[in-house]
Amino acid sequence: MASLTSVVSIDDFMSWRNIDNAQPIKTLKVLYTSMGEGPAVLPDIVKKHPNTYIPNSIGFDFQDQFADSSSELSNTMVSSAEFAKQASLLGLNCSDTLVIYDDFGNFCASRVWFMFKTMGHEKVYVLEGGLPLYLKRNLPISTELLTQYNEGDKSEYECKLDPSFTFVDQQYILDNLQTAEATLVDARSNPRFLGNIPESKVHLRAGHIPQSVNIHYASLQDDNACFLPTSKLVAAFSPYMNKPLVFSCGSGVTACILAQAAILAGIPEVKVYDGSWSQWGANANLPIEIGKV
């Protein structure tokens, strides 16, 4: 069996699921996620196969079921107690091996991966290339999406918060502006970061958080939305490895792609600003920068 990392290739994934394998992963559960009204464009192969999933996939709704309904922001992470409750409803256990994929390749799968890592889940991986690459391989598909794994089985998910993976809030960012003890890395495109183009939401200002730097999430992925080789990830982060890293983006989703890339590059601890630009850019009292830093 291949060694486990934070990503899994389609070949290894199929091996993990193979019941004829001498060492199949018996507690393997597959989670499908997507992002409604997200800025990413679905690949053509996914458009040609609507309502298509990897067999026995469980739907994981990070925008509703696993989002804080009391927050004014979209996608806000729920409390650990609520996360445990909702994960139990899906039939998940903290000892499960989880493989996460989305229909973009990887636009929001890393977000779900990061959510589980903050809850202390050890064996959780993103499927390289997601549904688009899986479809390209002409592998078995299903038109049904499960709402629970083995409906009727008892599940009691237990969260054990991992300080190496944490969501931070606006106050943390404000404090960091004063102390500069961490580097804030923005995952948005360079034109958005520089404020050269307007934000899609009319209430958001253009620009970026002062003292932040920019690494577009797509620059760390290949044409199949797989992460680049480790050496290239290390090179991308090497200018910023002298301080702890905090990642932001538009709404806390693609920031998690950078967080996972940083882990793959050997950075042991990462943070994600959950509110990201959706929160910061909407508050006229907070400072911003436009143009090059």
C-alpha cells in the first residue's frame, strides 16, 4: 500500500478501495463537495456529466451543513461541537480514512481537508485532480450521492483540536499588523490583490490587507488541478519561511489550497483567516493597500 500523505493519486485511491487488495482500507469513506456560485468554472468534462459522482460518495456541504448559520459571512467554520454533531449525522468517525474531492479538480476540496485537520482528523486526503481527472480515466461512476454512510449505523465523531491547523479571525489579523509576527499570504489572483479590478460584490473594496503578500492558488496547481511537485512548492514558500504563515483569499476557501500546499512543502503549522477579504474588504474602517507592496 502506498504511503499516506495529504493527497492521494487516483491510482492509489482505487487501490485503497479494491476489496481484492491484500490490504484494503476498510474504513475508507469518500466525501464529495462543491461550491455553489463559486468563481471557479467547471471543467467541460464535468459539464458533460451532470450529477455524476464517484460511487458511494457522501455529500459534504461546507457552505450550509458545516457553516455557522449565525455568521453574516459565508462559509464560516462551525464550532467543534457542531462539527462533531454534523459529522456524526453523516456516519463519520474520527478514525476513518477520508478522501475528499470536488467537481472543479480542487477548488474547495482543500477547504474541507483543512476543516477536518483543525478538528484533529489524522487520515484525511484530497484526491488529486478530483472528479474531472477521475472522469477522464473512465472509471466507475454513480448518479447517486449518499447523505449518510451506512444509514442506521451509530457514529459518534470526536473532535480533538489540532493547534497546527487553525482558523483565525479579524482580530488576529489586526494584532498581526501591529506585531508583524506572521506573514499573511493572499490566495487571490494578482489583479484582485493589487486592486486593479473591482470585486464581484459591490460592497467590497478592491485591494489587499496591508503587509500581505500574494501567491495565487492556481500557480501551485497543474492543468489537472493537482499540486505541483514538492520542490516547486518549497520554492514558492521559501521567501516567507522565516515567520509563521497565515492564509487568506476571498471567502476562506482557496486560502486552504495554499495551506495544504504549505504542508506539502514541509511547513509544520498553518493558519487560515476564515473571514478573508469578504470580511476585511467590506469594513471601511479597516486599512487596505492598492497596487504593489
